[in-house]
Amino acid sequence: MRRGGRLAALLTVLLTLLASLAAPLAAESPRRPPRNAAAPPTVHRVKSGETLGKIATQHHVTGASLVAVNRLSGPEARLRSGQRLAIPVAGAPVTRVRRTQAVASVSRPSAPPRTLVLALPDFSDLLPPFVWPVDGQLSSKFGRRRSGWHQGIDIRADLGTPVTAAASGIVVASNYEGRYGRVVRIEHLNGFVTVYAHNSENLVEAGNRVMAGQPIAAVGRTGRATASHVHFEIRLAGLAYNPLYMLPLPPRSTIEEASEDDHADADE
């Protein structure tokens, strides 16, 4: 009994000693963060005048990723001042929105003309400070339409409403061009050209220097048009880009209501 009691006491002392040595080691070992801990998402609050293209450039992401992550209807989706946009992490996989995939799968018409660029432009630093040429409802968007491809946007306005220059520049054409009807073309800084078509009257001539916001024409329906509106394009080096990437927030909240009712030409 004495021998057993001594062994039990010795075992108790050893266990106590081991516990006292292990406690400081456990206290000193740093806690490691979980391997799969995700970085907090970046959120951008939209300011007045910001475009999807400018926001994408600011955060070094693509416009397509912004559209997909925030489930926007497309690059022409209207942004509201104060709206919160989630900014995707660079290099992270992006899940495409089903609606975008459905539109992309439409086979008619098959391919855009070579002069039409659907991608987000990468020259935001070169852009002149464009403004809207008229205040009105967007009646037709840029890009694919049921009957073909559209190389600009159509803005509906009352007959005779003043059409103003979208930026300062020099008038390079003021004439009548078949399906465009009466049309004005203005060259701006860095080689950008804006087009204003279907006018009832042109108020400037080739060679005139104009300022942003200066009246250059009046809204009409000349050429192949079925209602009074302005067909507006922004071009660079002969290529047409989506004006909604380069214009500030629209003057009215009517972008979602765009249709194809104001023009009879499929590829203007």
C-alpha cells in the first residue's frame, strides 16, 4: 500500500509539472486567421455625373464585371446618384447574369458591323466633357436591335426642340445624307466626332467653331425616321462607341423605357 501510494503521488506531481509547462506555450501561440477569410468587399457610391466607364477605370476593373456583379441590365443601365455598386476583386471569377447570356445567344442579327464597338472604351482619360445634346426620352439604345445594329442612341423630343453641341469643337459637316436626313457632324478634342441626325433644320455650317451647349440644329424627322428625335453618335477613328459609356447620368429617368419606334433604318 505504501509503495502504491508513493507511485500515485509521484504521478500527480509529474502531471502538475507538465500542465504548468504547457500553459505558457498555449498563451504565447498567436491565433492564425482562417485560411478562407474573405477580404471585405469594396463598395462605390455613385456621384452625380459618373458613368459606368469612369467607375470601372477608377477601380481598375472591367465594365462587364460591374454589370455582372451588380446584376445591371447592361452597360446602358441608368445609375442613380447615391447608388451603391459592389466592386469585384481583380482576378476573381465573375458569374454572368442569365439575362446577359440570353441576349448574347440571339443569333439574329449575327455579327455587328466592323465600325461598331460593343466593348467598354479604354480611353476615358482622353474623353472631352460630353453633355447630352437634348433633354428627352431614350427611345432606342446602342447596339443590337431586332432588325439590325444601331450605331448610336435615339433621344425623343418635340419637333423643333433645340439640339445642342455635346462638346466644344469644329463643325466638319452640315448637310443632307439619305437615311440620316439633315445631319451635323462636329470634331472635338483628341479626334472624337459627334453626329446629330434627322434634324428639321441645321443652324451651323462646316467650318463653324461651336461651344458645348450651343444650339446647332432643331429636332426633326428627316431621312428614314418615323417620329421626331435626335440620332446621336460618338465616334473615334471611324468607329462608333456606345454614347452611354461617355455621357453623364441621363437628364431623365427613362432609359429603361427605350424601344424601337422612332426610326425606319436598321443600321443607322
